[in-house]
Amino acid sequence: MKAIWLYGPRDARLVATEKPSRKPDEALIRVESCVLCGSDVHQWDGRRFHGPYPHDFGHETAGTVVDVGPAVRGLAVGDRVTWYLQHGSLAEYFAIRPAELAVGKLADHLSWEEGANLQLLCAVLRGVANGEPGPGRRALVLGCGAVGLSALQGALAMGAEEVVAADLIPFRRERALSLGASATVDPGRPGWHAGAGEFDLLYDCVDEDRSPQGDTLDLALGLVKPLGCCVVIGLSSELRRIDTSRIVNRGLRLIGAHHANMARCREIMALCCQWVADGTIRVADYVTHRFPIEETQQALELAASQAPGVLKVGIQVAADA
């Protein structure tokens, strides 16, 4: 079968490997679609992966169950699924161990790309929930890539009264407005934070902070109300500088997104499947560029470029996906 493996920094190759054999506690998936995560780009360019090489690759995937082990419960051949989280799934077939994962069943009307984006959504909504959004609460989202757009929609779905979104790129700010942001701000503009008001919640969804106005997170912490909360969701590729006195003097909570047990992950995945199926959260437009699996190296180069019109890059794995 076809699969993508990393052979070194910035070196993703299409290889021929054996189709995985299904163990008794596993289900075999025919992978239909994969979308590239920011962490995939970090692994590919060497920022978050340093060998050993070669190594399998990819994790935001969706596909069809083609075989089910006797110890597996709740899945049947023909089910359309995605899962959180197991790496190495950018391949034509992949074996998952459902008892150790949060598996989501996809509604029939969802596309494979929408299904693949549910893995990202599940990861983000864990962090959104950690901030405890609810009625009367006002949130600021830093970064309007797919992570930030998911945080924006998740906060609104969980009851936040208002969400303001910040990004340097006009295309992404426009996308945030179309998905429910009450307003957007450009953190590259001098004094951007002066008129933004105060917020109960801050969701940091930044990968690489390119603002010429200094560290956006540090400035945004000054906008959080006393006893407010900042949730760091984005996997930053660089060191961030913050004035800790802002946290101390205002009694702020600064927490991460990704600590949750599997039972909680399964609850969040079920919400993701429900909200995307009924249109509460829209992920269909996240993928702006598409490549066949044979051109994954080019896809990664585009994703790493952070060009203005690029949001997420999709990989078509199955020929008829």
C-alpha cells in the first residue's frame, strides 16, 4: 500500500509498505482523507521531531471500517469514522485500537475532509471547555487559523456571549466574521489592544507570532479581567515572552488545553460529531488547498509557507475520496 514516511527534516516520501494486519482488538480502516496539522508541519521541518528516521506520519484522518477484530465493540464494517489520537495514519490503510481512542462516527452527509477535521476540533474543544465559556462571558481568540476558528466556534457553541478574533491576515479575519465573530482586530496595527475592551477569557491559538507590535499574548493578557482565564491551545513553534506580573496582579488562570482523560475526550468527540453534523460548527471550509498523496511533500511546503490564502491543506488518500 501507499504511505507517507519522514526520512529527515523537510523530506516526506511516498513509500510502498505492507497493508497492516488487524489484531483482535483492532479495526482496520481504509483511509479516505487526511488534513495536515500544524504539528505535522513542525515534525516535517524538524522543529518538533528529531528522529529516528524514517518515521510514519500524519494523524488528522477519516476513513471507512473494512475489518473489525472480535474484541472490538461498537464498530462495524462500513462505518465512517475518525479518531483521536493515533499517529502514522497518512497511508491507504491504518489499524486503530478503539478501546484506547476517542472514535467518532460520521454522519452520512459529511465529507471525508469534514471528518478528518474533527480530530483537530476535538483537541481544540477540550481547551475551550477548560476556559468555562458560558452566558455573559466575552472571549478573545488570538490567531484565526483552523485552531482559532475552531476555538471561536466552540466558545459560541458552549454559550459565550461574544467572541472577538485577532489575526494579522485579512483573509482569516474575514473567515472569522463569517463563522460568528462579533468583531476582529489586527494585532499588527499599533495600539490594536487599546480599544478592544476587556475579556473574561483569552484563547491563545497562535503558531508563530509575526506581529511587529511585540508578543501578542503578552499584550492580550492585559485585556483579561481580574480572575479571568487564558487557555493556551496553539502549539507555538517559538518561545513566548509574557510579563508574569499581569497574571499575578490580576489573579489570572493560565492553563493548557490538552490535559484530559480519555473518557472526557470521548465526550468531546461526541459533541464534535453532533455539532458538525447539525451545522452548529462549520469545518467544511477549513481546507483551502488539496493534493493527492503522491504530492504530500509539495503539500507540506505550501502549508509551511503560511501564504495569505492558505488555511489547511488536505491530502486525498483514496483515489475516489
